[in-house]
Amino acid sequence: MFRVRLDNEDMILGYVSGKIRRSFIRILPGDRVKIEVSRYDSTRGRIIYRLHNKDSKD
């Protein structure tokens, strides 16, 4: 589980989706991710995609 800071500075609890877990994609602190917020609880969400960082050297 990860604490994710949204663009509007809210903090939510995010967990990794099964597709990312199955593909062995690593998510590290500081990575930008796309998150799907639960419609029932707006403080929880599912991480569905890891975005490319602009300042990364890769």
C-alpha cells in the first residue's frame, strides 16, 4: 500500500492493481502514477499505471 499525494494536495491510500503486480512493475516513492479512486471511499484508490518521470535519467 502506498500513500499517494494527488495534484490537488489531497492524500489517499493506493494499492497496486493486479495487472501491475502480474507484470512485476516496480513502484518506488517519488514515482508519478495514474490512480483510479474508489467511488465508495474517496480516501482509497487503485494504482493502474506508472507514468514516466520528466526528471529521470532513464
